[in-house]
Amino acid sequence: MSKTLFDPELIKRYDRKGPRYTSYPTAMEFNPEFSAVDYRFQAAQSNQHLIPKPLSLYFHIPFCHSLCYYCGCTKKISNHQQEAEIYLQSLRKEIEWQGKMFDRDRPVIQLHFGGGTPTFLSNQHLRDLLQHTARYFSMYAYADAEWSIEIDPRTMDRSRIKALADMGFNRLSMGVQDFEPRVQKAVNRVQSVRQTAELIAAARHHSFRSVAVDLIYGLPLQTTCSFKRTLKTVTKMKPDRISVYNYAHLPERFKAQRLIHEQDLPTPDDKLQLLGLSIDCLTDAGYIHIGMDHFALPEDDLVIARGNGTLQRNFQGYSTCAQCDLIGLGVSAIGQVRDCFSQNYKILPEYYDAIAGGELPVERGLMINDEDWLRHDIIQKIMCHGGVSYEYYITAFSIDFKQFFSKELKNLRALEKDGLVVLNDDHLSVTVAGRMFLRPIAMEFDQYLAKETNRQRFSKVI
């Protein structure tokens, strides 16, 4: 995206609250009426496909050694390995129960460890957990499987990178957020450039297919000058993917954020400058804007997947495995299997109690109906592929797109006037400038946003 396409006034106009669309319907619609019984039924039904659908496994490891003040993830701060051992006892049982629900002719082609800090677990813990998982899932039936793990560079060294590679991990994701010392101190995450660079180099040495780095704009004490230094430092390391997230200050929801001094946060105008700076620096460095806050080098799998139509969004962000059923494992983990979403208990004692009682730890979820699937498909195509073809919906969903969505298309005329979309007789296309506005565009097809109270539960879209 060129510098001339960054329009601060346009961003202010559309910077309202809305979902990130890692799912549709979003997790805000999940309800406790959905039970473990419902989930078991959906899992059984998912085995009935004529062509077995592959699986993606997500493991949530909630533990962290220290508290990052900006973080809104489900986490527990601890320095005691015995807590991990207690957690793994329950997680192993859930893996066993889940594994027995899915046919073994369904290969695991994607696996992701998130958190928290998954590398809070020792190397031996991780090896044992993978071996245990392989007893109940077809972990090694797909040679090109994607195994990814989030790491904290402050607690890693080269030997641990080698150990992860030896276990089978081939993708790494690491947080940086900002290299400016004042900012790091303000959010309680002090991390050196050297630590980060050494680990990226080690990942390259041990043939990891991809390394991703996360940055955040809008943190306390950030300035355009300081963040430009961070962006230039990171791009010199050439990670395959860079995500630049907007910090959403929601202290009423996330207690840790109450430790951030609000008077130190950038103003809305300053945040817009930080956003524009990020886009310019990353594209100047050769990164492709995938959409929203994700950038990747031209040869990265995300760019390739966007080109061949296999890119998707799920609870880990942009992903290359659109054809999978996603199984969530561990506290707070979210899955999508056949026609449902499910989420495990978000509080550790409740998760433990469910496992101890011999039940899957499903706290809530949602059955996906036909119209949900229709709108889900449209939102996925907007977020991942920048448009939809109306003709496709005649055969796939038996609808006349323009008639069924006449209200939505009418509302999109204002966005077309602003140069964000193009509405042809047979196609809706997102423009290059519109890639920054994917969330407002997708929101036009979200029937759950009719209630204003629903909108207020989300962060700003830009």
C-alpha cells in the first residue's frame, strides 16, 4: 500500500467498534445452553464425511513467568513447574477423550500451541505431551503438517530452539511489541534486540519454515520516532510474518491493563500516525499486506494461500488450512467442529473440576445454522480474499445474492463512494485502500450487530 492511500480522515470515519472475525458468529454469541453432549454429537457427525476431513489441534497453555500489562489473554502467572504438571494431568485426559471421538483416518495437518506462554513447559513436558497426543490422533500421517508454537524470547535460548525443531515444530511465533526501553518498562516486558535476533537466526539454522513477530501500536509512551526504530530493527531481521496489532485499552475487562497509566497512552491522532507509519515501513521493506494487521514476505505460505484461495481466518488469526475441523484443547480453548463452535471453561479450577468429574470441559458454544454459514462464507471471503462472486451463491446456497443482500449492498454504497469497495453486477471487490477497512466492510453482513449493545462489547476496528 502506497503512502498516498493512507487517509486519516477516512480512518476516523470508519473507526467504530466491531469484531475481528476470527469466527462468525463471534464468541460473543456463544451460550451455556450448548453442552458437552451437543459437542459429542457434532464430533460423531463430523466423522460421516465421504472424504475424511483433516484436523487442526489447538493447545492452550495458560502459564506465564511474568505479567505483561497490555495482555488480554487467558493466563496464570507462576514460576512453579508443579502447576504445569497439575495442568498437564487434566490436559492429557481431555486429549484422550477428544481423540477417541474422531476417526483415525483423519490426519492432523495443523497443530498450534498458544497461551500464555507454551514454552513455560519444559522440553520434556512438551515431548511427553506430543507423544501422548500421537496415541489418540493421527499426528504423523501427513508429511507436510504445520506445527507452530508461540515462544517468549526472554525465556528461550538456541538450545531450546533446536529442541523444538527436533520435536517436529516448524513454525515459531514470538512477541516483541516494542523495542523502546521506556515503552517496555511501562508495560512490564523488557526484551532485548539481541535476544530476539539470536532466536530468529537459530530458527533459520534449524530449518523452521516460518518465523512470525508480533508488534503492538498504541502502547504507553510510544512515539512515531521510537516505533519507527522498532519497525526498522524488526524488518532487518526479516521474519516471514509480522503482525502489528492495535492496543485496545479495556481496563474494565482486563485487570492487568489497570497497571497502565492512561495519561501515557498515545492520543487517537497519534495512533493513526503510528498505524500509517507501520504500513509504510513494512511495505517499503517488501512485506505484502495480507489484510488487517497481518503482513508477510512474498514467498510466505500466507501470501500463497491468499493467491490460491485456501487462506482463512480462525481463532489463531490468518491460517492456511481452511478445510480442517478445529479441536480446542485446554482451558479457554475454542474449537469448530462440523456445525458448532465450542469453548472450554475459562477458569482453571472449573476446567479441573469438569475433567475430575469425567466430563469434557465444554462451558459454552453455539450451533451454526444455515444463514450463519452463508454469512460466515461471505465474511471469510472478504477478510481473506478481498471479495465475493455473486454467481457462486446461486449453486452453493441457492440464493440470489443481490436480492437476498439488497440492504447490505445498499449500505455498502457509502463505502464504495469512499473508494473502499467496488460493487459490480456480479462481484463485490475490496480495493487496495479497503484492505485497512476489512472489518467495517464485513460488519455489513453481520446480522448479530443489529443490537447496539453488541457493538459496544468490541474494540475499535482500526
